[in-house]
Amino acid sequence: MKKLIKLVPVLVLAGLLFTAFAPTQTKTVKCLIQMTNYTGEGAYLVVSLLKPDGEYEQTLYVQGKDSEWYSEIPEWWKFYGKYRPNIDGISGETISGGERTVTVLQIPEDKIDKGYRIRFETSVEDQEYYMDDIQFELTSDNLKSKKEGKGFIRYVRMLAQ
């Protein structure tokens, strides 16, 4: 019995450590991004997860692989530029006016319906920067919806898998 009593704190600690370091479960969401018919260079596009207080939590996707231009997305750069963590979701060239692309976002399941937000930022060389071209609350319903843009993005269509 004494061995069991001594073992209980060890088991509790082991359980806590396992929970703390367990990988976060993610929800796979296909995302179609349709650009407006603008002229000029291709757009750099960043999709971020924002905390309920509006601070950046995580970069989910970057369209445009030439990192020398990332500072042209100023709000995101304040977050990303300090630490420059590896980003799994960097995809190819910029996307031009009238084009569309489909990407897959990995959304942390423990952030859905908890007050977090998704933000799409866009920037085009010698044109404008839209900090919140599209921004919406991260809810189960919004992960199955179409959202209209107000800058270089015409709309995005989300499709949870």
C-alpha cells in the first residue's frame, strides 16, 4: 500500500507532462481565395490566427515565398519579424489580379468557438496594404462559409473537412 501511495504523485506528474506536451489536434480546412481584377504585381497574402484580444497567435499560411518583401505586410511583420519562426504554410509565388488559389489550412481545434479570429492580410508592390482584407471570428459555422474581401481579395470560401 505504501508503494502505491508513493506512486500516485509520480503518475499524476506523468499525466500532466503528457497532457502539456501532447500535440495539438488540428482541423483541416480547404480555403479557396479569389482575387479581385486589379492590375499590377502579384499580392503577398498572409493568413493568421489572432487571439481574442487581437494579438497574433500563429501564422497559418503565406502566399509568396520571397521573404525580402515580408516587411511590406507591416502588422504581421511586427509579430513574425521579431522571431522568424519556421512557417509550414508558405506556398509558391504571389497571386495576381483575377487569379484564384486553393490552400489547406490547419486550424488548432482548441481555438475554434473560443473567441479567436482569422485574418487575411494582403499587400501589392507600389499599391496598398490591407491589414484586414478579410477578418472573421473562428467559429465552426465560419469554417463552412464564404467571406467577402475589402481589398485585393474578392472573397474566400472555407470548407471544413
